[in-house]
Amino acid sequence: MKPGATFKHVVALVILVGLVAILLDQVILPIYVRQGQVSYLPNVVGLSYGAALKSLRKAGFRASRSHVARTHEYPPNQVFEMYPKAYSRVKKGRIIQLTVTEEEKMVEIPALVNKTLRAAEIEIARAGLLIDTVMTTYSDNFAAGVVTWQSPKGGNLLRRGSGMSLMVSKGEPPVSYYVPSVLGKSYQNARREILDAGLDIGSIRYIYAPNLLPNTIVDQSIAGGTVLKLKRAMNLTISTYDRSKEH
């Protein structure tokens, strides 16, 4: 090979190496560094969705409304949760998943009186409501297993997920009535037992009794265990901490 040709090859090689070095320094390495950049994720929980987008974009991230939280406890269109969590070390450019609140819709309460308990349960579930309490009572006007009363009433509006109370018939009252002993029980439980026995509640008298929990049954007008041939009302004496209620 001639000396001139060798020199040209050396010059070409030097130029090529220089170009590769420039390419690495100006193009490839910056891309690699940018891809590997990480940053602390700002906390956008509690911000409006628009404000959260601006904050995340400013920090070099993107955002997506991935979930909706229906609630009446927080204003609508507010960031409720974020993933990854705030202050995590995350690569810039990553999409941050945001859960945003939406105003909880009110639902119409179905009319349930005269329907079976099973039918009422299905309608309540379809409306997005719950059953809080089911009470039973004897009834001359409703067949056993049929709803005789509901609270709140049908046609009213209620927040989705709220609870309802139902009264269900046990059918016609028995020929005889067995009086339950409700002494020492709360008024709420005593009331349920008395009504379930087919009896009525008569007058209520309060007595100051600081050693007992309020609304505890202290006395009943018909002794527990008594069997009645006719339906009667039972008078109750209930404890209270309030002397002004005593009479």
C-alpha cells in the first residue's frame, strides 16, 4: 500500500471516530439520560382534577382519570387517590392514575308495603340501598311475610347506600298471648319483644335511676310468663338520668 493511501485511511478513521463520539455525546447519551431521569411525584390529592393535571405536567408527568369515587363527603371533580402514591420516585413522563370524586346521586325509594320481604329485598338492592332493620309483628290485615310498614316512605329520595327499616307481618295474632319478661332490657329490645308477642305498648313512665343505663326497663305492668287470652297493652317504667323526665 502506498504511503499516501495509508495516510488517507488514517484520516478517514479519525473523522469516523470523531463523528461517533459526537453522536454519542449529543444524541444517544442525552436520550439515555432522559429515559433514566426520575423525580419525586408531587402530591395532588385534594386538588381539583384540572389543577392536578397542571401540577403533574409541570413536574414532567402525565395523568389519566382511571377511576371514579362517588361520595357526598368531598366536592365533585376532586382527586381522591393517586397511583403511584405521592412522593414516590418515578420516571418522568410516566402516566399517573388518578381517582376523581363524583357527586353521589340520590335514588328514589321503592314503595314496599304489601310486597313480600323477598320482593322488597330485591327492589332495595336494585335501588342501591340497604336494609338496616327488619322488625316483625302480628297483623290482622297483612299475610305472613308481607311488608306492613317501611321507613323512609316510598317515593322519597335517599343517598345511594343508605339503609331502610321494614316491618313484616307474622300473620294473624295467636289465640293466646305469652307475655315476655323485659326487665333489665333496653327499651328498643323490649319494644321488639312485646310487639313480636302480639301485644301493645301502653303508657311509659320514667324514673330517675343513675345506677342504670338510660332507657332500661325497670318495671312492666304484666309479669313475664303470663299467658293472656285477650290482647292487652303493657305499661313500662324506664330508667333515666334526667330528673325532669321523672313522673
